[in-house]
Amino acid sequence: QVQLQESGPGLVKPSQTLSLTCTVSGGSITTNSYYWAWIRQPSGKGPEWIGCITNSGTTRYNPPLKSRTNISRDTAKNQFTLQLSGLTPEDTAVYYCARDNGRYDYWGQGTQVTVSS
């Protein structure tokens, strides 16, 4: 059973950088050809794919967010991280990490991130 859990601040100030960590248990982020993704969903809106990191460490980003997004990983801790810079209130959303196996078969519970001064 694969489990994912997001961690990080719930409140971030505008212009600052959001840093979230996804801790994965029950499966390695390096072994199989899965993509490890970050997805967000603002209140009342649909989900938005932010980007992902593959089992080999290759990153891919949603073009509108690419310039201010960085996804990395710590294989020893079986974690991958999201950094999103230049925050605005429009970045307020529930942020999820998920495993992409052709579909998002495992999800973290999500963490609310509010961008406000």
C-alpha cells in the first residue's frame, strides 16, 4: 500500500516561496516508471497539474507555472518537494502530491495553502 503525505506551511506571504514536501511510504520513488506529481485545486475551481518528477529524476512542469516552479527529490528519504516562488493570492489552493501511473492512483490527503499578508 503506497501512502503519500504532504507537509509544509499553511500560510505563506505574497512574493515568498512555497516549499512543500511529499513523503512516500510503501513504494520507492526511484524503482518503477511512475511520475510523482504535484497538483493543486483552488476553492471552487478544477484541479491544476503543477509538475512532476520521474523515477529517474527528470522533471516536467506545466508551462504557465514553469518559470517559478521547481520539483526535486531526496531519494534517501523517499521524498519529493515542491518549490513555488513569487506567490500571489491566486496561488491559494489545496496542494496534493500524487503518484501518476497512467492515472493518479495514490494521493496524499492534501494540504491547504493560503497566500495572504
